Amino acid sequence: MLGQTGHFLTALRFLRACGHLAADVGDGMIRLGPMVALWSERDVAELRSGYNVLPAPRKG
């Protein structure tokens, strides 16, 4: 599973430390952080284009 690999977890920690992801609230969701407000329209479009490959939230 993608979320259980060391590289994935390291990347999440790095992105959180840089403000690109919000702090974990323990519900299994990954939320965008405040630095994303500074992204260009091209960056946002790139994120949206890859949305379908992101893992689904865990159930229960």
C-alpha cells in the first residue's frame, strides 16, 4: 500500500514541514496547507490533473 512506504511517509512529513500540507488531525485525510495559496494556476491544474491517482480515504 502506498501510504505505508517509508518514502511516502517521509515526503508527507517534508510537505507538512514546508506548509504545503496541513497538520494531521488523525482522520486519515491529507489536507492542503497554507503554502498552497501561493501556488500558480499551473501548479493547481497539475494537482487537479493527478487527483484520480491519489489514494482514497480510509474507511472507519
